[in-house]
Amino acid sequence: MKAIEQVEGRLCWNDAEDLKPGVGEILIANRATAINRADLLQRKGAYPPPPGASQVLGLECAGEVIAVGEGVARFKAGDAVCALLSGGGYAEQVCVPAGQALPVPKGLSFEQAAAIPEVFATAYLNLFSEAAIQRTETVLLHAGASGVGTAAIQLCKSFDNPCFVTVGSDDKVERCIELGARGGCNRHNENFVEKIAEWTESKGIDVILDPVGGRYLADNIASLALEGRLVLIGLMGGIKAELSLAILLTKRLKVVGSTLRTRTIAAKSKIMSNLEQYVWQKFESGEIQPVIERIMPIQDADAAHKLVESDMTFGKVILTL
């Protein structure tokens, strides 16, 4: 098979060893994968794959099953699936535990299906499990135009949770509102603390999903309502910040750190099962849709990474094989 590897700082489409499914695994002939911020970090050496995972980039894929390992009963050769990966998506073949794969939603292409697993699993996990969000509670989504952001906007709309987004341009605010957000602000020229106070009539926000980290911590805490929850899913804005513990105590706040990639197979399989039970039918009805900025050949992975790094995208960048 062929796979993307790093050669002198560039992403190159080179020969690699064929794969065989182990116990409980399926082997997929990959048709599409997607770029995530984690791929950019891994490329820089800042986010290594967990022990035993493929060193190849790529945290999701969609394609056809070509072989199943011992103990796999749900899938057979020829099934169209998409899968949540710990690595290995930028390759012609992908091995993954069967529990981390789901049938491609009816009516969706492989390119659309490849835009689902990582971001919708992340959004669903952190909104409904980590934050334990309740119906009608309000949500602040930072990086609302990202893959996770556009997934979370649609989940919030579908499950009756009004959401507010921060993004990098006025155009992105408008597009997020078209997608289902109730409000938003341009982080370059507006203060989200002031906008949240206005939007919530000074009540504060119930749940914040934040990939920024240190730079936003104090403002996030200030924006939370009584018994609010901050779920930290990234550190794009730094790893350190000062925090007033008095505010945590008096507001009875919760701050949760959350990653998806290093969770156990059982935990990731449970997340995918929840998506199938509560969200899959929404893809098939068209109520929720994967949001795709651009589809590019996997041989252009280097250029695709530069596109994601530009912060000019809305939704996912897909690589096709």
C-alpha cells in the first residue's frame, strides 16, 4: 500500500507495508480521510500517537471493509464504514478496532462520512458526557468555524441548546448563525465576555467548549453561570494561566480537561455507539450534515495542511484516495 510519511519536513505519498487485521479489528480500503488540528501538532512533534498506534497521521477515515479479524461479527468485506482512529488515516489501508467503526450513514459519500468521526465524537463526548448538558442550557463554542465547532453547533441546535460562537471574521459569524448558532462575535474586534453578558442578560453561560486554553481561562471563568462547566479540549492559546479559585468556589464551577485520542478502545467504542444511537439518524434525514471546506487528493496533503493552518477554513478539509 501507500501512505503519507514525512520526508525532510514535507508530506510525501510513499510505499508502506500492507496491514492485516488483528483480533477484534477490521481492515479498511480507505477512500477518504480528514485533517484535524491534532495532525498539525503531531507533524511538529507536539502530539505523539499513543503507544501501539500507527505513526501515520490521520484520526478518521471512510472506506470499504476488505477483511475482518477474529471475533468480528458486525462487519463483512464490502461494507461501507467510517471510523475513529488513533492514527493511520493518511494511508490506502487502515486497521481499526471494530467498535470504533460505524456504517456510512445512508445517502452520504465517503468524503462526507470521513468528515464525521473525530469531530462529532469530540463534540458529543464533551457536550453530553463531560459537561452533562441538559436541555435548554446555553453553550459557548470557541473556534465555532472549526470542524469540532461546526459539529457542536449542529448538535446544540438539534438537542435544543442555544449556542454562541467566537470566530475569526464577521463572515464566519454569519455562517455559524446560518448553521444554527444563536449568536456570535469576531474575536479580533469584539470582547466575548461583554457579548456573553449581553446575550445571556448577565446570567452567564452554562457550558463552554474551549480549544484555546491559557489565554482564555480567566475570561471563560468570568463568563460562566452559577454551576457552569468549562470543558478544555485544546491548548492553542497556551498552557498556563492564573485563576481565581474564589470564583470557582462561589459559582460552584467545574473545569474539565478532556482528550479523545488516548482513551481506551472500550471508551471510544462507547462514544461511537452513542453517536449511532442518537445522531446517526439525523445524518440520514439531513437534519445534521458534515461541513466540508474543500476536498483535495491525498497527494496534496502538504498543501491541505497549509490551508488548515491559514485559519481561513470553515469546517473540514478532506483528503481523497
